[in-house]
Amino acid sequence: MSEKEKTLSIIKPDAVERNLSEKIKSIFLQNNLSILESKKLHVSKDEAAEFYKVHQSKPFYDQLCGYLSSGPIEVLVLEGENAVLKNRELMGATDPKNAEEGTIRKLYGISIDKNSVHGSDSKDNASKEISFFFK
């Protein structure tokens, strides 16, 4: 039996703006992920730059930071068995066009940039990302 782990999920500005937070949260809950903490906030461009530091060398870095700071977001701490992997499966591929049917990004994503959600990609990053938002 696998142990419970925690992961971070961000409901991005495009999804918050379209009032999709509750629909997205219900997908997590229906798939045995508990929401331990949740808060709505607006990050500055500097905070977004710090959060996405891991992508600093990538060509889309500035756009990513600008987008995350473009409007309110909702950050969630999810917990469950294999939470990191499960959240990534529920989110679907980064590009909604390539995401599997029924995934959050297929259902709600607008584009590769405005893909509605972020999720930690490893246990290590999950703990860093959680402590970034929940001190």
C-alpha cells in the first residue's frame, strides 16, 4: 500500500476568471484527493518569477511569469495516495489539444499557456512549492 503524499495545485488566472475553481476542486475530491489548504491570492510578477525559477532558462519563462501574475489564482494543497502522479494524470498534457478526454486541461484549458492548472511534478518540488505558498 502506498503512503499518502501532498502536492500543490494552482488554479490559474484563466480558470479563476471563468469561475471554474469549484468544478476543478470537485474533480480532485472525486478522485480521492483531499484539499488540506486552499487560498485565493494575486501574485506579483516577482513572486511568479521566484516560483517558476526552475524554468528560468526556457524561452517561455517571461510569458509564464506574466501570465501567473495576470489575475487571481487559487492555490491548493492536495493529499492522497500518490498525490503528485494522480494530480498530473487528472490535469492532462500541458497542451489541452493533446490532453486526454476528461482531464482538467482537456475540459477547461484554452491554450498551452492558458491551461487552467499547475501541479507539482515531483515530491521534492511539491514540498518546495507548498512551502512557497503556505509558510
